[in-house]
Amino acid sequence: MSPKNRRRFIATSASATVAFSILPRHVCGSAGELAPSDTLNIAGIGIGGQGGGVTRDLSKLPNVNIVALCDVQRAHEARMAKEYPDRPFFQDYRVMLEKVKGIDAVIIGTPDHWHAPIALAAMRMGKHVYCEKPLTHTIEEARLLKKVAAETKAVTQMGNAGHAGEGLRQTKEWIDAGVIGQVTEVHTWSDRPGKFWQTQGKLRPSEPQPVPKTLDWNMWLGPASDRAYHSNYAPKQWRGFYDFGCGAVGDMMVHNADPAWYALDLGSPKSVEAETGPTNPDTFPEWSIVKWHFQAKGKHGPITVIWYDGGKKPPLPPGSESDQKLDDNGIYFVGSKGVILCGGWSGAPRLVPESKMLNFEPPKPTIPRSVGHRQEWVDACIANKPEDAKAGFWYSAPFTESLLIGVLPIRLGKKIEWDAITMNATNAPEAEELIRKTYRKGFGLD
């Protein structure tokens, strides 16, 4: 939103005449009484589901002060008011950022299509940003968030909490030490969508429903194209729709495949192809199997990463015991000398077959351990050290971009040849509108 339009919006807002000052942290009732310079004043944007959980977790840290709350669903106000009394509540983050002075950082827990506009607005106003995964809805947005974070020196973090875990670091240490030799293939999978949302494989609803009285439907839609309200969109079912979410790739590959991009420094693929269930123009298919092909880079040779969702699973890892079963979420690495199998959410690594673990001496730790995904971000914000947040946009934006290239063959039904320098699908000009989408008037990235 341009400064002129923002001023016009604020001037007509019901909240325009109200100004909010942030009280010292101990006055607001949080634990501890740290000096203002040691306290991070955070506003929560999108506090209904995961965003609410992140807000609660952060509020338990001794150097955090939750100062304002925002959600398009007013029904969340009463619930959160019990936990955070006297904090102002808004249904429009733009009003909140204009009216509440002293916000240091924001948490973004909205549906995917809102992530980039909010994150960009916050960083341009000098705020630090914690954004839930997937970081962005499109490839262009991921590239832009990395650029603006660097320009503004914002401390950022994507909400893939496993990135701070022991399993992620151990997996990289084992691979770096040559425990399984040269990695040639990676398989990673999830049980999503399944029971978690049921809209994939279905067309958009044709019959409108009354908008709940407590919901600002226009703000919920935001950047997406206009349409009538339906409960198949909100709450909780939006992730399967192309206009709002990134399907299981955005929901769970960002967790389960993180060890591959981190340990192998994969970067952007050369090409991506997909096999899917029946497709339609509105939603992700019920299942997909997607292959990313990476060229040799550094000390690693060519690598193929294969993703399975919607109940599909890879074959058992080579060398598995006859009774081996794969969990609902996970990843395994196939190397020239063996296989590493990890649980979902960057779980702990194990050798395959399991009997190899009996006499195995893991390599000594070489990677610094994290104090915790959210504490790490808070500490980095207070210290003004963007590099100390290890899932900062400098890492998570290129990772997200690479994953979202995999959405292109799902939607277009063809193999995609990718040019990372020009951010282009060289064999598919029709991919342009998916790489760089059109935003509803008044809800763009400016």
C-alpha cells in the first residue's frame, strides 16, 4: 500500500482516533522485569491456530512482551484477551502497525497467501519478522523477501522448528563425514493432506454461505481473487486451494525435506517433474509424487529428491530389514556406501539396516547447537544479528523457492526446465502467472 493510500485508509478506519503506547514489560504482567533494551515487543498477526501457539510459546520467554494482537476473525479476541489482558486487538494488520507505536517484531500465522504482503510491510517499517511456513505463496515472493530482509537488516525466521533440532545437525555431520558416501538420491514423504484437510481434488464451492458475523471476509481474502465465503475455505480447509495454500509441499515438505537442502546445499533444481492424482483448476490433487533433479555442486554429485504425499510412500530403503515399516512422515538418503533414515520434522538419523547402529560411532559434533528455534530468533532480534537466526530468510527463502518450483509441474502437468538466474521455466511460458501472480487491487506487495 502506498503512503498516500495508507493515510487514506487510516483516516477512514474506526480505529484511526485511537493511539496505543507500549507499557514497560512488567506493567503488562509478563514474567521478569528486564530493561527495555533487553525486551522484544512482539505483535501477533493471525492468532487462531499455529499463530496462536507460536504467540503463547514466545510469551513464555523471559525477554518477550506481547503488545498487540491481530486476526481477521474477531472470535479469537475474547479467547486471547484472557491470556493477554489489556492488549489492543485489530482485524487489520495495517491499522495495527500504524497505530501501535513501539512494536519491535511481528509473528505471522495467517494462511500462506498473506505471508509475503505482511512480512514485506513489517520489514519496510523496521520490524523483525517470524513467519510461519511455508514462507511464501509464490516463487517471486520468496526471492523478494530475501532481498528486502537483507536491505532492511531485519532479523527473520521461518517457522520450521525442526531446523533448530539435534536431528538436522546430526544428519549433516554424518553426511559430511562420509558415513554413507556420496548421496545420489533422497526420498521424503508425508501423510498430508489426508485427515488434516479434505479439499484437495475438489472444485471450489459453487453455493455461497453466509459470512460469519465475527469474520472480516474481505481481509481474509486479501491478495486472493474475490469470491463468496464458504466453510471449505475457512477455517482450516484453505491449504488445499491453489489461491490460498501450497498443499502438502508447503505444509510438510518444508519440514521433512529440510535436512536434504541443509545437509546437501541443494540450491535450485535443473528440472522438476510430477506424477499426480486427477487434477482440476482450483485445488491440489489428492496425491502427488514429485522429482527434483539437481546438478553437481561443490563436493556433491548430481542428486534427485523425490517427494510423496497424500498417502503415497517410497519403497523401503535399500538394505532394510524384512519387517521394516516407514512412519507417516520421514526422509532417507541413499549414498554410495549406505542409507540414513530420519523421522519427520528433521528427526534423528539412523543407519539402515538398524543393526548397523549396534557398533556405530557417530562423528563428533561440528555444528553449533541451537538454544531453540524461537529463543534463537528472539536473541538474534535483541542482538540485531540476522545471521544468528538459522532459518532466517537468507536460508528459508531460497529453500522455499526451490520447493515451490515443484508446484509448477503439479499444476501444469508437464516437466519443468528451470533457469534460476532468470527465475523462469524455460520450456513453459504458461508458468509465468504462477511464478509471479496477480494480486487483488489494494493488497499487493508495494
